Amino acid sequence: MKNLPDTYHKRLEKLTLTASLQKRRLQLSSLFRLGIFISIGWTAYKAFGGSYPYALAAILLLAFFAYLVARHQDLKYESRRLAELIDLNSTELKVLDGDFSGLPDGSRFQQPGHDFSEDLDLFGPRSFFQYLNRTGLPAGAQMLARWLSSNEVSGLPEKQHAIQELVPQMEWRQDYTATSRMIRTPVSADKLTTWIQGYLPSIPSWISYLAPLFSVISVGVGIAVAFGLLPLGAIILLFFGGLLITARFAKRVGQLAAITGEMQETLRQYGRLVALLENQSFQSAILQEQQSELLGQGQPVSKVLKRLNRLINALDQRNNLLVAIFGNAFFLWDLRQGYAIEKWIDTYGAKVAGWFDVLARIDAYNSLANFGYNHPQYTYPVLSEDPSLVMEASGLAHPLIFEEVVTNDFRIARGNFIVITGANMAGKSTFLRSVALAIVMANAGLPVSASYMAYTPIPLISSMRTSDSLSRQESYFFAELKRLKKIVDRLEAGPYFVVLDEILKGTNSKDKAKGSREFLERLLKMQATGLIATHDLSLCEVADELEAVHNYFFDAQIRDGELYFDYRFEPGVCSNMNASFLLRKLGVVKGESEEA
């Protein structure tokens, strides 16, 4: 098993050294540019004295300076990329130490009333999403959150294969994440997609015939005037005719140029991710399918984007006075380029959303693969060959317990329910969340915190935390009843794995015991499978009457005046409770001897 801290430390040291060298290159580049700029000024001064060699030198130096400016931008970009990579590896080292508080917690993805996410702390501070998420794109984070909370149970082997293929490709994964985190666009991908999909062409199609014809006529008339075959008035007439045609569409072209300038920068930055994805080789079906989406009309999306970039650059030349006057007068420049851009939008506009979706999916898969890389001791669940088995796990634990953890074995068949009893703090709720989160992770294709797990993919629903709502004038009890009703409704539509923690807490003990038993019996009649933790020992009596119900417990013992938990999941019913002991221990109440 690889030494993860050592791996990240070595990569961090290498990146830090490379970043230091890159910083030196940037400094030298700045000094060199300054020297060339001064040289341009000096040679230009000499050229004004009538020296043609100096004029030629000034022109050559100016061209070289333009090259250096472009190269300096590339050096700055590489410097930023290295900084992102350094931050990524520093973050991984912190996370390995259990500190992931600085990562986005995904609170914006919380859904009140969701089937299980609130019960499992899927989103929010110290959540599983915060621990897992390494996405660089907002859409990637949204995609990852949707996968975790979707209850989608299909395609497990394909998901696992995609994650397992990406796991060892750490450098490529980090390059993709760093590149995505560097994207700073004037228009978001969502806004750009909405604009492209709703765009209506404003330049008529006949321009595609008129512009080339007009250009040919302009060249022909120009040649004829030069050889005296036509009067000068012919070229003047053509000049004003071209400007009048262009002026008619000037407002439309101006609006198109304004939005495509922002569009160009957005697609240029996302184009770097496209290139990374296109140039990578994949074997898994999912990754190959995503990669194949980056083909526009049979050619790579990178080439399609470069063509758009050239068209927008050409349209941008309208700001050049010579092009604005003579280009439009003789070649209908604005209309030619504007029509070409609208044609591009018509051809590829419907595909742009799919391109962004692919980039977001790969971003999300990167996070899943990063989790797999950081947990080589975890196991990928296998599909059960026994149709009656829902889940079987050995060495199961909660992935967010970083100190020494007690693992447990667990097995449950379809249509069975396990009633779990135990003292306060003995581990019941943690165990419920361990099982439930293992199902969520497995459904997403992730490895789970266990030495072995076989299961039949199944959606999850839970009732572990219920709160009252003053705004809706709902009592705690009514809110819980609504939750239980939702579970029944879900089960009527299909099988679910149900996790319940101390239901019907909002009523008296006798009513709670009767109601809990009746609800459990209802679930069993619906062939539900799941777990229920309770302090009500009378619920354990159902196991004596129904073979589908099994009793398990977490024990608590008092040793030398101290409370001791072993956190072991054992068959049977708990006989030791700890409320009175803790009340005496904390001095809330006094024991009989103390009162005397």
C-alpha cells in the first residue's frame, strides 16, 4: 500500500521547486521585455533621423516585442497553474490529517426534506461532500452533489471502472482540476449556453451569396479602373454602395460583436480543458463515451473552437479604421464575418451545452477518483450473486471517523428488518449512518470503508432527524408523521432501503411503542428492507413473532465507576442502559447513598 503523505510531500517539493524556477523565468522575461522596449524607442528615435536600417530594426524589434508579450502571458499562466497544483497537494496533506474545513462544504446543495441527505450530513460543515469534493468547476460540484443525492442505482460496474481508471492518473487529474480552477470568465457557462440556445439569426442568408459576389466585383472593378477600362466613378459608386449595405445591418452586427467578445474568452478558457480531455486515452466505457461527445460534426471540439476564435478575431477587426471603411466598402467585411459566426452558432450551438456537461462530468469523476486514490484500503462493492441479499459487509466503518475506529460486520436479506437497541452513545446512530452512507457511496461507484462489501443496488430513504417548523405551524410530531408517510409512498413505487432512528419521539411511551410496532409491521408487509434503532425494548418482541425481524444491540458496561463502550454490533437485545448513571455521574441527580 502506497505511503500517501510521502507521495504528496514529494510531489509538493517538486512543484515548489518548479514554481521557484518559473518565478525566475518571469522576472527575466520582464527584464528582457523592458530592454527590448527601450531598444525599440532608441531605434525609432534614430529612424526619425532618416536612417532606414534603424527603421527596419525598430520594426523587427516591435515584432519581437509582441512575441515576448505573448510568451510572458504563457509564463504567467504556467506560474498560476503551478500555484494551483501546489495548493491542491497542500490541501490533500491537510485532509489526510483530518482537516478539510477549508474546502467548500456544499451547503448550497442542501435540500430540506430530501430522502436521506440531511440525516447523513451529506452537505454542510464537516460533511461527506466537503470531505470528497475536489471539483474546480461550479457545474462539476453541482454534478457531484446530484450524483450523491440522486438515488441512481444503475450502471455500477461502469461507474467503478471509470473511477478505477482515473485513480492512478494523479498528475493528469490534478492538471485537469488546476486548469478548471483557473477559469475566470466574463460570462458563466450557464449564461453562455442560455444565450447560444436562444439566439436568433439577424443576418439574412442571402449575405452568404452577396458577400463573395460583391468581393469579386470589387476586385474586378478595381482592376478595370486601374487599367482604364472603367471610369473612377465606378469604384466610387461601389465604395458607397458597400458602406450603405453594411450600414443597414450595423446595429445587429454591433450587438453580435459585443456578446461574442465575451463568448470568445469563455470558450477560450474552457478550451484548455477540452484539449486536456481530447489528448487523453481512456479505456472505460463511460470515459470513452464522454470523450466521444467532444466531436463536433466529425471533428474535435478544439478545432471547432479555434475556428470560432478566428471568426471572432476577424469580426473584431471592425474596430480597425481601415477595415471598418475599406473592408466594409469593398468586401462587406462585417456582414461576411457576422454571418459566418451565426452559421457557427446554428451548426454547433445546440452542442455547446453538451460540451460543458462533459467537462463537468469529468470534473466530478476526478473528485471520485481522488477519493479512491486517497483510500487504497477501501473496497469497491461487488454486485451480489444472491438475489435475496441486499447487503453484506465486513469491517464496515464510517469514513469520517479518523481516530481509531471499531469496525463491524453486517448482513441483511431482502424484506428483512433489523431492530437495534443500545444505551445512549453506544454507537447506534453512527452505525446507521455507516450503513446508509456505504449504500450512497456504492451507488455512486465509490469504494467504501469496509474490507468487503457485496450488495444489490437499492435506493435509500431515512428518518433520523426531524424538526418542527414554526413557519408552517407544524409540530415535531406532525413533521415526523409526514416523513413516515413519505417513506410509505416511496415503497409503494418500488423497493427502498429504509433507515429509521427512534421514530415517533413526539408522543408518549405507550403510544410510541404501539405506533412503532404497527409502522414496522406495515413496512414488512410492503417487503421493505432496513434498520431501525430504538430505546423501546418492546419493539424487539416482534422478532419473536416474525422471521423477517432480527434483534441486534450495542452494549454499554460500567467498569470501576466509569462507562465503557465497545461499539460492537452484536445479535440480541441490549440489557444495559446508561441514562441514570450519566445523570449521577454529571451531578444532575444524586444517588440514594448521596441523598442519605
